[in-house]
Amino acid sequence: MADRTLRRRCERILAELGLPDTADVRDLCDVVAERQGRPIHLLEETLPADSPCGLAVRTERFDAIFYEANTSRLHQEHIIRHELGHLICGHLTAPVLDAEASRLLLPNLDPSLVRAVLGRTNYSEVEEKEAELIASLLLRRSVLARSRQSPPEDPAASPVLGRLHHTLIDPGPR
């Protein structure tokens, strides 16, 4: 699937879901959970170095997003948005854990088991591209929501702010 087609598809998916622009990723998860009729539990874990930074797991009663504890808050929020992208796009349609595991809220889940079942590390797969694009679009909306909450800084005042503004808000010619 061409990148432009994929982007239009992801934008359409988000538009149909009718998500509010929110700066808080946890609020976003709550809204998605409400729209999909399934709770989403966010679980901060120290994941093995050779595993993905995050995993989305579907159980019979809820969805769980595991994300790396030992990274920056911004990276954690991106991981959560990426895994949320898998849920939003319907990549996880069947429960992978039984009701017993659901009741226990996955306290001792072996990360290698999850990685074997749901490990997602190949960004050439369409599902990974979709989840990553959804994460980027959600981050862009978050940045816009934050900019409405606080006075904007002049992007020209800082080269870093200028690049971020160009990348996330106004990708037009420089």
C-alpha cells in the first residue's frame, strides 16, 4: 500500500472514530475504550532489551497496553499511541489470553510469551506502518491541543522548535 493511500486510510479511521483532540494520552485511551466498548489498561513494565518497547494484548474482557518503564515520558506516550493504533485499526481481533489470565490482570505475564504471540518489530508490515502512522497522527493532534492550552512560542526563535513545527504542524515548504 502506497504511503499516501495509507495516510488517507489512517486519517479516515481517526475521523470515523470521532476522537477529541486531547493532549493527555490516558484521556485518549479512555475515549477509545468507551468508543470500542472495552476497557484499556495501561501497564508500565520493564521489558527485556531484545523485546519491543510496547505490546497490545487482547483478553476476553479488556485490552492491555504494555509500555516500557525505563524511557522518557514522551517515548512512553508514543509507544502507547502506537499500540493504541493496533487496537483502533482492529489488528487484535481475537483474545489471546483466557478468562483466568484476564481476571488476574496479567501480573506475571512472561514477556517472551507475549512477544512470541504478538511481537511486532518489523516496520515493513502494513499493520506496523498503520499503527505507527496512527501514533504520529494522534501525536500531531496532541501537539495541536497542547498549543491551544498554552501560549505558542515563536518557531523561528529556536531551530529545534522550527523543525518540530514544520514536522508536526505545518509540513509546507520551508
